Amino acid sequence: MSEKMIMLGNEAIARGAYEAGVKVSAAYPGTPSTEISENLVQYSKNGNIGNGDLYCEWSPNEKVATEVAIGASISGVRSLVSMKHVGVNVAADPLYTVSYIGVNGGMVMIAADDPGLYSSQNEQDTRMVARAAQVPVLEPSDSQEAKDFVKFAFDMSEKYDTPVIVRTTTRLAHSQGMVELCDRTEVPDKPYERNIAKNVMMPANAVKRHLVVEARTNQMIEDGCSFPINRVEMNDTKIGVITSGIPYQYVKEALPNASVLKLGVVNPLPKKLIEDFAAKVDTLYIVEELDPVIELQVKSWGIKAIGKEIFTVQGEYSATMIRRAIGGEQVDIKQAAQIPNRPPILCPGCPHRSVYSVLNKLKIHAAGDIGCYTLGAVAPLSVVDTTVCMGASISTLHGMEKAKGKDYIKNWVAVIGDSTFMHTGINSLMNMVYNQGTGTVMILDNSTTGMTGHQDHAATGKTLQGDTVYAINIMKLCQAMGIKNVTEIDAFDTAGLEKLLKEETAKDEVSVIITKAPCVLLKSNPPITKKCYADSEKCKKCGMCMKPGCPALTKQADGTVKVDDTMCNGCGLCKGLCKFGAITDVPV
């Protein structure tokens, strides 16, 4: 097979896994990694592993996904697990231990970092986690390398008996490049052999496996000098640059005549290769996004180099930034393209806006979570006060109560989405019940994983493979925990929700309110049959309909309100807020 295609980095990663003979893939959706699984599942025929097919799943969280991949590897097949960088935190428990266990079939983790914080709550560097876990890390620079490095990672995993991380970034994941396609390699399953000393990490076994890990790392340091994905590009020796990943592209654009050591393996580092390269150049620079992972190790060997003294530890790099830092090039900021800011906002017709409008009216604070509903923190809704990580809303509210007492949280709720509740919210709610909390938890059930692009989860009744399955009943799940006060309500029933919130927040026991309305962007939604229309002659210019901040509503020069029918989804929130009948339904 000899064919070339333009592919996103994530598409190329999926292709690489397919060509490498992967049989099991598990993931939790998280930007910028989501498209990997969505593309990989397209190579699956029917998920029948016995016939050599490929199985893909959305797991409830990254820890579970990693454990699924570990189980597949131990059984003897190649497995893949994909997540964004903060998902690596959730997966850290099994990751650190599988580093000791090693693999049977090759196991690769895709960890997508997010320099620039395009869709994340921090800029952590996965290479730091990998160093602590003693797991090797590969870092591709374009779509072709994304495919090739994944294949190399599986071979490396089996050769050195280790899980391997392929680190990507948002820029690589979502940029396109030409990729040469190859046929799938059908890798024979490795036989399973019962090995308690290797696979059961009780202390007596783990202490011996630690020695194996150290020996493995030393071997990879030595072998890394001849890995084909670590390469030296010698040019003018006045300037030498050590770099990897997407920054390599910026270095080549900014410093076309410089000598470059491009590292494909960024952990562990090939010490001898780096020492030899450094000895050949007059001035050595280290260009890497986020933390000085390479720099600190190189300097610890006594090699003189320039790194974070002139480069930032924040955000994405660029060719312009590198030219300015190394060459002192001046950039006229006035002439640089100025992109107008677009404030984050919930979509027209979003059920979260309806819920938050009621919380805002009642002046109730919300401990928030990760998802579209985080946008409730900004004006004009201004309801969400905290956002930490997946599932933290419920635990945060519980901690507030234990610190300040029951009365303190009477005007607080925890808000969490249905997918996030399935991810890690269940444990938090169990803790609240077990430790006799009294808070009110709102599960904003929009029937999808909205922020990452409408992926299914355990409560939607659909799998990544496309199978229809039993949908976990969130209401019954909460009741099974012993919670007496569990109520479902239409997210757009603002009057009923206001009454319910007043009742539930006044109680001295745990209560759960499940607001139900599908995400307005779901393709499975029925066609829109009505939209809202504002009659300027009836409008009293009170501004009540504008309070929720729906982008379909605008205030005219004379103070009246107009509804943009190209944006309106007919949710009726504005109509319910207008007490003068100025907003009505219009059939479409």
C-alpha cells in the first residue's frame, strides 16, 4: 500500500496505532486528545477480537481506561490509552505501577499537553510525570512523525518491557500534514504466562522490579544514541539547538542555518549523543515548551547551555519568539495582527443557561466542575465560584460545610455534568453521604459529554463502537446511595426549579437535583419547530430577558430587544422571563 493523505495529528496517531496492530483502545474524551479514539474506532469492523479486529471504548475516566489497557497488554495484545494531560493525573496510580510491571503486549499512552491553556485548567508538562514514573516519552513534530512514532513506541514498549508515553500538544494534535499510509501489521498475540513476581505488585515483588526499571532506563539511555528518531542536523556550528516536538518546527523556521539535535525520545535522554553534539557547537540553546525538562538534565551533566534564561515557561512558542530571544530581533507589536477577544459564552438554547439564571436570581453560589457549565462563572450569569478538576464540585462543597457548618452552605450548591458525574462525581457524592453532609448537588444532565464534542458515556446508552447498551440511570444510582431527596426536573422549568432549589437547600441532609434537557447541538435532537420573536411595540425595555446573556438577543439603539432568528433555538427562556408578553413563539 502506497498512499498519502493530509491528516490531523490526532488522525495520524490513530492511523499509527492501527498500522501497529493495536487490538484494544480505551480513552476518556479530553481536548486535545479526543479525535484519536473517534478516528481509531473507524478502523474497527465489529469489535470481534477473536477475528483479529480492533476494539475501542470510552471509559468512565482515565484511570479506568489505563487499567483496561494494562489488562489487554498483560493478556498479550497491543493496547492504546489516550487522554489529555490532566487525565494523566487521574491515571497516575496505575501508570506508576505498570512502569514496574512492564508489558506483555506493547502498551502506549497518548498524553496530550495543552501549552497556551486553550481548553485546560493548567499547563502541566507530562514529561515531568513520566520522569517520576520512569516511563519513556516520545515527542513527534508533525503528522507523519505522529504516525511513525506511535509505531516505534509499540516496538520500543515490547523490546524494553515498558509502557511508553507519546506526548503531543494542542498544536500537533490539531494541525495537518501529509502522511504516508502503510498496511496494518497483524501482530500475533503473545501467550499469557502466569508470573506473580512480575504482575503482582506487593512490596516484596515491587522492590525487585524497581531494580529492573533502573536497569531498563540505563539501557535506554545508552541505546537512545542510535535511535533513528533522535537525529543530528549539522549546519553552522556557531549556534546549536537541542529541541523536540512542535518547537522543532519553530527552530527550523527561525534559525534555518543552525545545527540542531532533534530528540524524538525526550525521556530518558541519550546522554552521549547530547554531549557529542554540545562539544561541536559554540553556543548551545535548549528550546522546549513548558518546563525545563531537557535543560535541567543537560546542565546537571556540566554542559553549558542557554534555556529558560531567555525562553518562557508559559504558553506556546513561535518562530518570532525564538528569533527575538536568540537573535534580538525587534517585532513591531502595532503591526502584528490583533485578534479581537471573543468572550466565552454558552450556546443559544443551552439548558445550563436556564439553570444558572435561576441560581443567579436566588443569589446562590455554585461550586463548579469541568465542562461547558464552567462558563457560568463569567458575566452576566456569574454563578460558579470554584472550578478545580473533574468531580471536585461535590467534594469542594462538602469541604466547605465541614469547615464552616451547615448554615454556611445554605446558599451554595455543587454543579456537575452527567459525563463528569460518571467520571469522578460518583465517588464524591458517596463521600458526602457517608460523612453525613447536607449539601445540595445539581447534576446538569444534557445527555452527552458536551465540551469535547458530544461523546457518549455510561449514562447515554451508546458506546464508542456504536452499540446500544443499558444507560445507567443517574436518579436510581443516587437513590442507591441512600439519598432520599433525588428529583428530576426539566432544565427549562425555571419556576419549578426555583421552588425546588428553595426547598432542597433548606434541608439538613444531602439532596440531588437532576436537571434534564439535551445539549442543543446534539444531532439526535428533533428539528426546531419554533423560535422566539420580540415585539418592539410591547417591549418595556426592562432588560429581564437579557439577564441570562443569550447571544441570540441584542438590545437595539432605542432600548428594545431583538431576537436573531439565525441563532435562536426556541428554548423559550427569554419568553418565560418577559412579564409583558413581548416575546412570543413563532413557528418555523
